[in-house]
Amino acid sequence: MPSSEQLAQLILSGITQGSIYALIALGFVTIYNVTGVINFSQGEFAVIGAFVAITLSQKVLLWHGQMTASLEWPLPVAALIGVAAAVLIGVLLYRLGIQPSRNASPLSQIVVTIGASIALRGLVLLAWGTDPYRLTPFTEGPPFDLMGAILTRQSVWVMGLTVVFVVSLFLFFKYTLIGKALRASSANPGAARLMGINPQWMGLIAFALSAGLSALAGIVVAPVTFMTFDRGLMLSLKGFVAMIMGGLTDPVGAVVGGLILGVVESLAAGLISSGYRDAFTFAILVVVLLVRLGGFIKGRKGEALERAGL
Amino acid sequence: MLKVDGISTFYGHIRALNHVSLDVNDGEIVTLIGANGAGKTTLLNTISGMLHPKNGDVVFDSKKISRMRAEQIVRLGMSHVPERRQVFGSLTVLENLTLGAYCRVSRDGWKAIYQDIEKVFGLFAILEKRKEQLAGTLSGGEQQMLAVARGLMAKPKLMLLDEPSLGLAPLIVQEIFRIITELRKSGTTILLVEQNARAALRVADRGYVLENGHVVMSGKAAELTADEQLQKAYLGGRSNGKG
Ligand SMILES: Nc1ncnc2c1ncn2[C@@H]1O[C@H](COP(=O)(O)OP(=O)(O)O)[C@@H](O)[C@H]1O
Ligand SMILES: [Mg+2]
């Protein structure tokens, strides 16, 4: 039997990791609700945001050591630029990949996002190589002691900032005109057009917003776990699983799903074996897919047809 | 105000509208009557830019709009209240109304929009009571009122109403038609699509009858009401009136 300290420890690190899944899942849900696309580049935005922020804020070797970047800009500035870079890529992905294929089937659009994620991973590999990078923790200092478990300062940052980001996003959707327009466009795209809401503009905003959110997630977690060029794939898959666990279209569900996924993983790794960390995620994925996927793609199509008939 | 000139609209290879022409003049209520599947909704969607005609022109306020997209056309002062209400179910009544004015926010500012929401509440008292409620939880009649109110929030010169009485109880239908008459008094021009021909002709100035994508008859409302053929086809009995 594990001690209660050990359990508390596993749960805490699970919540830390789960916060990141939650943010990425929120990005998935935002894009899915507005455009009907499941964007598998979501994790790539997190990697790019983190790599840009790391490169601008501390000494790093680039191009296999042929170049040293030592800008050492303040972290908030570096983070902002990292987010901006991800947003730009999100916008380009929408303009060049999603918007032109908007009349194609949802499946083809998913393939476009998978293609984009492979291309982006390649770009990151070219620039930063295969080395792991780690961002310096946001604040120095000893960890906290919580019921016998260790809570690092960066974990506090991760959880705190996740709360801030999630709450800001909800306030944005609830109280701004653009936020309301985004919700209207996802509730009924045809009727939204009749209000003067341009669906392409909404799609662009959804991609920009989700890319930025993922980049923030990547940046806050970069001091906790090493960033490598290929982390994006796992982050995407986990965000996707969290999204499905939360019911696909429900932002609150996505956040809860992400947190649960993080905790389940952490418990599986700590109590059974670290090899089981991802196995559990994919067991959940397989079960959920078997139960739901067949249903939801059809469901979406039916709705779309009904909407087109306006 | 609106001139539809010989338009044909297709769904793939299927022709839903065949050389349809009609006019709506300033301040009029014009009704479009026709059985289920005649092409009424297709015509409204073609006018409002949700669909594009293959041939022919739509001219609104002396601008050619047949190639424009719906989200641009609403900015010119045309508001389309679609069939089956299409309110934003997961948004509150107030949010629905706010979005009705989406196209005006930069032009008119929030103050004017809040005043208009108050005005709309004057016309639809029930919506004020329900303003914080999700639109999806309203009754069918309330949703229809919301759909019309949301359309009004765009401050349209011309309103397209697609079967506002569809599936509603007789008392609510009366209420909807009362509001249509009030709108006309306030100077809004209306193109009203109805299967409920009798009620539509009662409030309208003129009417067009659509059959299989063709205009087969048109004229003053009183003339159409008196027309024998039309009486047989559309005004026969109550059940026929519902189509
Ligand atoms: N989305 C669509 N795809 C294909 N055919 C359609 C579509 N919508 C309507 N139609 C067809 O076009 C014709 C006119 O339909 P519609 O404009 O909805 O008629 P109404 O509003 O008068 O009932 C019908 O034959 C209908 O089956
Ligand atoms: Mg119809």
C-alpha cells in the first residue's frame, strides 16, 4: 500500500501535468466548436511557444551547436513573443490549410492538421535539433511542503496560471462581443451569418486563440518537464483524449477531463510502473473512440446539413 | 426597395427556382405563398445571400447583391428571420438580441443598441421577463418572438420572415401577426413567407404565389383572396391553410 504522502505527491504532480492537458484540450474544443475541425497541431503550438520563449530568455545552442543564442530577454517578453509566434502559425494554418478546404469532409481537414503537425515538428527539429531544453523556473526558491508532499514553486505557477487562463477565456466567451459571436457561430453558423458574423473570421479567431492558449501551456510547463521537438504529438493526443472525456464540445468538461487524465496517468506511473503512464491514456482513448467516434462525426454532419437547409 | 429579376437557383443539378421575379416597394408587406417544397425558403435564402442564383439579379436599394455574402448583405439593412427560428439555443435571450445588432456595433455604438433592446422589450414583453434565460429553453412561440426580435435588432429597412407561424398554437400565431402589423406601422418593409395563406393575405398589401419554383400568380392581397383557383388550392379549409 502506498503511503498517503506518496498518494498526495502523485496527485499533485498529476494535477500539474493535467493543467497542461486541460489548456490544450480547451484549444481543441474552441477550434472544434467554431470550425468543426479537430486540430492535431494543437500540441505543436505548445512546443513552438516554449522553444521560442526558451531561446529568447536564456542561453541556448542552435543548429547543432553552430550558433549560440544569448539574448536573455526578460521572461514575460520572451513568453509573449513565443505566444505571438504560435498565434501567427495558427493563423497561417487556418488561412492556408483549413479555410481553402472548408468544403471538404471533416476527415480531410483532420488530415490537413496532421500534415501541418508533421511539418511543424520538422521545422522545430531543423532549428533546435533533438536536444531536450528546459526553461528556468519562473521563481527561485525551495519547494513547499503540503501534507507531506512536495510542491515545487513552478507547480504553483502552473496551477495558478492555468486558473487565470481558463477564467480569462471563459470571461472572454461570456462578456465580449467577439466571444458571443464565436459561441453563436458554433451554435448555429448559418444563423450567425444572417447576423453579419463572418464564419471565416470566427474560424481565424478560434485558431489564433487556441494556438495562443497552447503556447501558454507549453511555456508554463517547460520548467517542469523538458521540452523536445517531438513533445507535440503526445500533447496533442492527450489534449484530444481530455476533450473527448469532457464530451467533445464542452469547455468545462475538457478542463475536468484534462485534470483527471493527468492524475490517472500520474497514479498509473507511480503505483504500477512508469511504463504505464501513456498506456493508460491510450486505453482510455481506445475505449472512448470505440464508444463515441462513430457517433460524433455522423452527428456533426447531420447538423451541418440541417444548418445548410436553413 | 427590393427587385428580384429572373433568378434561378440550383441545389446541385436540381433547379429549385426557375426565373423568379418579384418586387417589394418601400413600406409594403408582400407575402409569398406556396405549398411545402415550392421554393419559398430557397427564394429568401437567395435574396439574403445564403444561396447564390445561377442566373438573374437581386437588387436591393439599387445595389446589386446577388453575388454578395449573407454577412455583408445584413449590413445594407436587410434582416432575414430564418425558417424554424434558428435562435442561438445555448445563448441567453439578451445575448441573442445583442448579436442581432452585431453588424451595428461599430457604426451605432452600444448606447443605441441598449436603447433598441429596451424598445424591442416594449414590443415583446415576454422576452424581457426571460432575458437571462437560455434561448433553447424557451417555448416555440417565445423562440419565434425572439427570432423576430433578434432580426429587428439589425434595424432593417427590409425584413424577410420565413414562416413565422410554423408550428405555433393559434393564439401565438395571432400574436405574431399582430406584431407584423405593428412593424409595418413603424415603417419596416416586410417580405413574408407563409403557408398560412389566409392570415398572410389579411396583413399583406400584395402577394405572390410560388409553385414548383415558378411564380404562378401575383397581385393585390384582396384580389388574391378573391381568386377562385387560389381559394381552392390554398384557402380551401383550415387544414389546407396549414399546408
Ligand atoms: N439543401 C437542399 N438540398 C437539396 N434540395 C433542397 C435543399 N433545400 C431544399 N431543397 C429542395 O428545393 C425545393 C424547394 O425547397 P424550399 O425552398 O425549402 O421550399 P419551401 O420553403 O417552399 O417549403 C424542394 O423541392 C426541396 O426538396
Ligand atoms: Mg420553407
